[in-house]
Amino acid sequence: MAEEVSDSPNPWVADHIRRFVETNGNARSGMNDLLLTTRGRRSGKLRRTALLYARDDDRYVVAASNAGADRHPAWYLNLVADPDVTVQVGAQTFPARARTATAEERLRLWQLMISMMPSYREYEKATARDIPVVIIEPSP
């Protein structure tokens, strides 16, 4: 029996996940969205969220912006604790490993994320924390 996955408690994100699943990953036309499933660092349960991504060769790049809040999103804290994740892009689901970009990598990848979604600039201005950029690499 498959392990149960809990979707984000945020109503907007939960609705986006539902639309993503119903449309095989085409919830927002023209947007690069993926579903990321992490293991809860305290609960041990599987948690799923929807994120905008950019491609960097064969890697997926996401930003832990939390819309500019002063705290990291739960999904980011979960993958720091356990970097083995599951990703769905379109109808394809695959295991992957996630890590925070190094400071050197972040410089280039943050600009890539801003090019995908210019509002990341505003999120960066709204918070005192450095917004982590996460690199997700499909597992072999």
C-alpha cells in the first residue's frame, strides 16, 4: 500500500496542487510548475507542495521564498533534514535529491529564478533572510 501524502495546508497551494494533478501538470499555462514531496522533519509524513521551477541543464531549480516571509517554508526545512524527495513535472514523477545552492551557485541561479518570476525581487526586499535557492537533481 502506498504511503499517504498530505498536501500543503495553505488553501491556495492545495487548490493549485489539485489543479496540477487534474491537468497532468498544466495547471497554469505558460508557467513551469512542479510538485515537490518531502518527508516532514518532525512528523515523518510525506508532504507535498507546488513550486515554480527553472531548468539548469538536467537540474530543476526552485526558490524557498515563502513569498518574502521572514521564515523559511516548511518544505525547505524538510528537505534540509532529508534531501531525498519526489518530484512531479507534468505527468512524470521521479525520485530526486535536493540541496541548497552554494553561495557561488546562488548568484547565477537567483538571477535565473528572477527571470522566471520577477516578483522574487520584491520577496527579497521584503525579508532580512537570504532566500535559499534549491537545486533538485533526478536520482539515477
